[in-house]
Amino acid sequence: AVAAVPCVISSASWPVIEEGLKNFQGKCVVNAISLAQGEQEFLRLARACLGYGAAIVVVAMEGEEPPASVEDRVRICQRGYRLLRSKLDFPAEDILLDCAVGPVGAPAEEGGAASSAADVLEAISEVKRTCPGASVVVGLSNLSTPLRGVPLLREAMHSVFLQHAARKGLSFAIADAGRLPRYTDLESPTLSLCEELLLNSSGDGGHARRFAEFAAFLRGAVADRGGPRAELVLPEQVLPLAVIPPPLRPSP
């Protein structure tokens, strides 16, 4: 029987992805391709996905380093979108653009950036506006990698980010939906700390320090209970697309 919902195939190896495309009976979403390996390779992989009728996640990357600004994220997403539409006539509704959120709260040497989440939130609305018919996707686990082992705070951060991203036009999120607390159920101090950090804004500019101190406090509480459970520190890169988008219209 043909599957009723899409299957997301995630791998850094194209042969692995292609094997999945050959064997799955239904719509697939390939996670992911980017321009980091050059335009020619990008189009080659996209053409192969098109042949299998698969949708693709296009990550806003042009090299080894993540984009450094809102403008870079928007420009790279627009470039990938234009190439797919003009060179391959790739259906716009099968293009999922990932603005490449980085870890928030991590040191710069670990890839952290205080403005990463705020930049992505701003980029989402512009990408949505300038890439007609395409969807926008985000991987929530990338946002909160510094908080592995502090699950309650990590899940709260995901919920707060989704609340703001949905307003900007986010279509999909790679998330563990069963662990996402409702935004309205979050305690006021936790909600305030998460929003200040994710929006990179507070009255006194001390939001990053306050959040780090709160995370350190919670880590101490976890340690006192014997450390995090093993499943809380496993990579989260194979989770399903959990936010259902509105009905898609045909390509313009």
C-alpha cells in the first residue's frame, strides 16, 4: 500500500538517501541538500530527487560556516529557490527552505551566536515573502544543543521558538512533538528567560547571562538526581516533521 503521509529521509550519504527513495512507496522528503558543495552538485542531487518525485529540504549553507546574518540566510535561500525553479522547474510546493538556525547560548567557538534565533525568525518572513509557494522548515534540536541534559528548559525553548516562528510563516519543524509543552503552560520566569534569549533582547542586556545561570542551576539539579537519563543525550537528527502546514497551492 502507498503510505498516506510523507517519509523524511535524512542522511549525509546520497547512496543511502537514494536507496530510501527507491524503496518507499509514497511521497518522500529528502533532508537535506545545500549549495555548500557547489551549484553543479546541488542541481545534480535536486534533479535526482525530482526524478523520484521527492520534496527537498534546502539548507542555507554555502560553505563550512553557517550564515552570519539575516541577509545571508535570505540570500542563500533565494539563490537555491531560483536555481531550482529556473534550471529544473522544480515544483515550488516541494521546496522546503531551512534558514539554518544555530545553537543559542553556546560559546562562539562552538558555533553559538547570540542572535542566531532572532536572525532566523526575521529571515523566515522574508524568505516566505520572496520565494512563492515554497515552505520554510527549521530543525529545533540545532537551536538547543547546548542544553542537552536539561530537557525541561530545552523543550521550553523549542515551544517558545515555535510560537514566534509560526507567526512569521514557519511551515514545518523537525521536533519531538510529544515533548513540546504548550506555550501557555510555561511558567512565567521560564517563558521570560527563553523569550529574552531567543529574541536577543532585554531591558538591561543581561539576558544571556541570566539564561546561562538558570541553565547551570538546572544542570546542578539534574546532577543531584544522578545525572540525565541516557535517552536525553542522544542525537535528535532523525525526528519526524511535526508541524503540519496549511494546504499547498500549485506552483505559480
